[in-house]
Amino acid sequence: MKELAQELQEKSTLSENTLESVPEQDLTIDQKMQAMKKNALAEAESLTRNMESGGGKDDGSDEEKEDGVEEAAGTTLATKKKKKKKNNKKKKKKQTEPPTIPVSALFANKIYPVGEVSDYKDDNLWRTTDEEKRALEKQNFDQYNDARRAAEVHRQVRQYARRTIKPGMTMTEICELIENGTRNLVEANGFESGIAFPTGCSLNHVAAHYSPNAGDKIVLQYGDVCKIDFGVHVKGRIIDSAFTLTFDPVYDDLLAAVKDATNTGVREAGIDVRLGDIGAAIQEVMESYEVEIGGKVLQVKPIRNLSGHDIELYKIHGKKAVPIVNNGDPTKMEEGDYFAIETFGSTGRGIVRQDMETSHYSRAYDVPKTSIRLPRARALFDTINREFGTLPFCRRYLDRLGEDKLALQSLCDSGHVDGHPPLVDVKGSFTAQYEHTLVLGPTRKEVLSRGEDY
């Protein structure tokens, strides 16, 4: 660049003073050329000074340097565009802890995650590709999407609960943690969406249907086996799913047995499968496990008088029961059925009975209001119909509404409300539970409540 400047300087024959004093229109062609060269010289010198002040070295041709400048400029422009594009992209919302953001806000398109899907086996494998069944699957999308929304709420709430629940917490604190999270994430709104039934947190020999009433002071201990069973519904599509929490590894084999048994029931479920056959498969797996507790080796037994069940719209227990022992039931699962596959394992007798104070209730089906005599009971029955309908509830939910338990007892006595006391095995035994909800779609089976945790 310096050589170019010197060459232009040597060829310039017209002084700066001469060129500046002559009007531009009076200059000859040669003089105009000299002026243009003079301007080029000035630009070259300026460029040289800029390069030297920047510490650069002239180690290549001018053409190469110009190419480099253009390339750098292009790269800078591309980088700016990329950053601009990245900055303009909306960031995906993340769930808070504790969970408070509704899942509808986390999925802007209102399409919720599909659960674990699997093709049917043997004689039903044709369903996977059948055009009529595929069309029916699409027609049912809205109801499946409602169930998937409820399932996503269940997954997010329970994953937080599994991280958070620790010994030293009261059972009331545990239930409120789960129920508040459920209400927030599902945007609880009566029959549109909400809690499907009271949160169960049954301990040790208590297998099911325990939830704390007002004043309950029971505290979770390190050596407890706690069954967390809660439900979520969207437009009456219920997700019923449960897991067992322990802190002492001595119970690991008990939990493994029941989890394996539930997964077996899920795997065996399908269109035209006999319920008794599923029970036989569950029993075989469950009884193959042993657990050593307190120096004693105990076989894990299925609790034979508990079972899974089908789920109807706004009705947690339908007409079909899924046994966890081989009872020979020839009833078949059918296309379109929703099922809760749940298994209970015990180190006790493997049979439960009712005991302790009742916390779970549900309105009796098809019982007329006209036979209710007590005015307070009549008012409570109206509240139950308005707030819960056919969905189960507990005393704590009535406490939130300011209702009294005397009227509730009157409704139980008249047969308008059914009480569901805790179900217990022998004292000193330990029980565990796992449960999933699935739907038998036209083309495939979907385990709606499946998650990374279980």
C-alpha cells in the first residue's frame, strides 16, 4: 500500500495550490486526471495509517485483503442475523417449584404428550394399520387429549412430590402439597377440571383409603411405607395413578415386586383379554418375590380382595374389576375401555378389612333427594352434587366449603352418601401399591400415566 502511495506522489505534476486555485470547469483533462490521482493518493495514505495503527501487517496482496474484509463483514452480518433470530424466538416456559404454572400454559398449542403406546398382539395386530380404526382414532382425539392433559398434571405434581416428601412431614402437609399442585396445574374448575378423588397416603399395614381428617397429627417416619394415590380429571376423563414412597432400603424388594406386578398387568392388558388371565399373570409375578425384614424372609402376597378397575366418565369405578389373583373371571376388556391397573403387595395375610376413621366418601348413584328429611343434610347434598357430583371427596374438602360433619353422617345413614373406610392388613405388616391408567384405543394401547419415574 505504501508503494502505491509513493508511485502516485511521483506522477503528480500539479501542486495542491494550483489545483485549488483553478475552477473545476477550467481544468484540462490532464489536470482533472491529476486531481483524481491526488484524491486516490489521500485515500491510500489514510488506509495505510489505519492499518498500521491497528497493528496489521501487509503480508498479502490488496485483493486478498479486500476479500478478507468482505468475508469478515459477511460473517459479522450473519452472526447478527443469527443472534437476532435467536433473541426473537420465544423461550419455552418452565415449571416452577413448587409447581404453579398450569400445563395449558406450558403447551401453547394445547396438545399434550402422548403416553407410552404399544401395538396390540396376535389377533389384534391388524388394528395398527386398519384405515377404519385409524380414522376412529382421529375422531377420538379430543377425549384422548383431555386424558393426556390430566396425565401431564399428574406426572408433574407427583415428580415434585417424590422429590419433596420427607420424614418429619405431617400427612396433612403431604396431601395439601399434592392437592394444591393439582389444583394449580389443572386449573381446577368444578366439573371442567380438577381433583378426581381424595389423596390417599396410607401407611404400612394400611393399604388404601386413608387421608387425614382435620386435626390429624400423624407424622411420616423414616421406617414407614407410604402409598401415594391421587387422581386428576379433565372433563370427566380421570387419571388414577399411585406409587409407594420408602426411605429405608429394607423395603426395596417389596416395592420391586409390586411395581413388576403392575407392569405385568399393563403389559397383558388388551382388547379381548380375559380379566382373570391378567390376574393370574399378576399373581405369578408378585409371589415370585421375597423380602427380608427384621431378620425374617417373607413372601410378597397379592392382596386378593383388592383389584384394579375400569374408569367411566366422571366415575372412578366402573363395572369391571381387574383382579390381582387368578379368579377365573372370563369378562373381556373391550375397545374404548379405560382401565386403572393397580396391584397391592403385602407381607401380611394378603387380605384387607375396613378399620379406622373414615375420610373418603362418594355420593350414591341414582338415589333421589326427596327422601332427605334434615334441612342441613339436604343443603349438604346440594353442595355435594354441585361441587363433586359422582366424584369422591373427603372431609377436608367439605371443611374448605364450611360444611359440617353431622349433616354428612345423616346422609350416610340415609344411604345418599357412601363412606369408604381405610382398608388394612394385619398390624405389623407392610403393604405397597403401584397403579397406572391406560386406554384401549382402536389401533393401539396407551398407558396415559406412564412417566420417567415409574
